[in-house]
Amino acid sequence: MLYRRFAALALAGAFIAGSLAGCSSSGASPATSGGIGTAPVTISLWHNYGTESNATATDNLVKAYEVLHPNVTIQVVSQPANNYFDLLTAAAISKTGPCLATQWTGLFTLQNASYLQSLNSYIPLSTLQQFKGIEWGSANFDPTAGVYTVPLEMQTYNGFYNKALFAKAGITTLPTDWTEMMADAKLLKDAGIQPFVYGTGAQGLTAGFYPFYDLSYLMMMLPVADWQKLYTGVLPWTDPTIKAALDKWVALYKDGYTNQDVLNDTESWQQFLQGKAAITMEGTWAISAAEQAMGSNVGVFVPPFTDQPVKGIVEFPGDGFAMTNYCSNKDVAADFLKYMATPDAQKIINDAGLIPAIQGTTATDPIAQDLLSYAATKSFTRYPMIDNVIQPEVQSVASTVLVAAFAGTMSTQDALQKMQDALNALPADRRSTTYK
């Protein structure tokens, strides 16, 4: 879910299931170096998209590529989301994994770089730099140092809301800060409407709700350049201003503005689609499903989880495809990645309801365009996805403790301390301005 770039932060700051033999060839290797040849070749592509729009785009990209190259077969393998990267790592050790694999960008890519292939000797840098946010899939967030992941799409984290339920509660404008958000939540509750619903959502990443949709907006209390301080530890997670922000967030649950089964709700997204809640937190990968279920009754907005009017939006190439360094048909795998930069491929991505990542392209979906307008025409600052730019060890701890804090089974102070402890346990070079 699906962000994510400290290169942007640096600028802003001055900021197994499946075919285990997927990389083997069903025939000879490509006939010529740098080309895919004409001999039959089979490779595999793993993803963790489930049935969301990203999966649709992936399937259609593969089908279109195979039409162009009848000698190539790309076996698409949908892996479980909850242990996807563990499966990839295990397969890399035995060199039995795929040639192509979905990677999340930012630090998620860098933590897996040991089994990923730099693409710079296979695809011209000029082609790679056509993708917005290509730095977030690169070594030290620098494309000239080696690109690992080609973005599939631009993503946002955002709120979805039910227009009819807002109207029923008498809400005529979208909230812009915490005070207005809590006031609207009260209006909804007083009207007999469930304000928020949390749970597994539309993206099967965890057994519960994914807290980084919210945390990304909570931390917009900071300028985007200052997010780097969370990585280096200059600004500790236990800082009182961060605790105060989380206290306001958990008040949504304490005050009864959310469902009370946030720890084990597996139907939260369906509940929202069915009109049983006014607001849920998700991302652009869920737009198509929302429009199919709700039509023009669904709207999107930027969650105003800050004391001052929010002026930032998460807009980031959160995921894409990488090539493994043990792939035995790298020319073919690289050619597929290069194909993703073509207008035909970008149209396929757009038609799946996603936001194309090539520079200068836009989305035809009106909701996607609405989200893009925040940064493009309303002067909102683009932020990365915070789970992609904090160390994976901290991210892993936060996935558990933030949910516990929200549900009232752990204090916000204890949750933040555990995140800080995870950061402090890392070696110094994992808390420096060189990103690893």
C-alpha cells in the first residue's frame, strides 16, 4: 500500500508459493547482449498487491508486453502481503526467487539492496529519470549511484469520505485542522453516524489497521526537511510535541469517534463502502474500488491531523518493480522495466485507476486528479510516506505500538519510547545522513 524520499528531504533542507524457478529460462538466453533475442524465455514476477488496482495494472502490463514479445512469458505470482518480503529474502538466499519483484521504495528498497540489481547498465539513466521520484528507488537516494526500483505509480495517503453522510450531519466544508476535525466527528456521532472506521482496510498489509497513513499526517506538524531529524535521532520520537500530536490522535478512539474493534476489524473498508462510516484512511490504490461501490458519493481529502491548518499531502511513488541480481535473464527483465516508460504502458497504469509516474503525465480519474491538485495548484507541500523514510526496525516496532496506543492498550509515551529504543539500538551509520 502501499511511498518516500530523503533525496527530497535533502533538497528541502538545503533534504513463495509460486514458481520458484521463475528466473530460469525455458530456452536459451537472449541471443544478443542488450537485447531479448527470439528464443523462448520464461521469467517470473512476484507482487504483494492482492486484488487491488496495482494487481490489475501489473497483469495488464505483462499481457501487453507479451503481445509485443511472443517469445517471452512472464509468470505473475501473487504472494501474501503479510510476509512478502520474508519470502523474497528467503528466495534470494537460495537464488530461487523471481527475476522481477514488487519493491516498496525508500528505505524498504535499500534494506533489500543486497539481492537487487542496479539497472543503470541495462536502462539509460535518461529513461530512468523520466520517472517521478526515481531517486527513492536508488542507492543513497541518488539515481547516478544506481537505480534499483522503477516506480509503478504515484501514490498518496489520504482520507476518503461519504458525501451523503457529511451532508446528513450538516457538514458543508472539509475540516482543515484538529479542532475542525474533532468538531465534525462530534457532528457525525450526534447524527447517529459512525465518524471513522479503522481496520485492515483495502490493503492487506497487517492484521490490523496501518497506522502510517495517520502518522504521516500527524508528523506534518514538522516541515518536510525536519523529517530527516527523525531518521538521525536529532529529534527524538519521545519529544513532547510528538506525544501531544499522538494524544490528539488517540482521542478519536477514546471519544468514541471510531469503531471500538480497531484491533481486529477485518471489514473496515467494506463497512465504509457500504455507508456504515463517514471516513476512512486509505490511499490511491483504493480509488477504483471506492468509485465502483459509491459512485459520485465518495470524496477524498487531506487528513487535518495538525493544530494549524494542514498544508501538506503525501504524494510519493510508493512502490514499483526491481530486478534480482541472481536473475538469469536480466536483459529480458530489464526490457520489461524499460517498457514501463512507454506511453502504452503508462496508459495501462492510468486505465487501472492509478496515477502514472512518468514526468508530465496526469491521471484521468477525477478523484486522482483531485488529490494531485493539492500540490499542483493549491501550494500544498509534497511529503514522502513516513513508513518509507524511517528505518525498517523502527517502522516494524511502530506498526505494533502505535496501534496499541490508538486502542488504549498502551500509553502514547510508552509507544514512542519503544520506537526511540528501536532507533537507539541501531548502529551509528544507520542513524546518519547517509541512508542505508
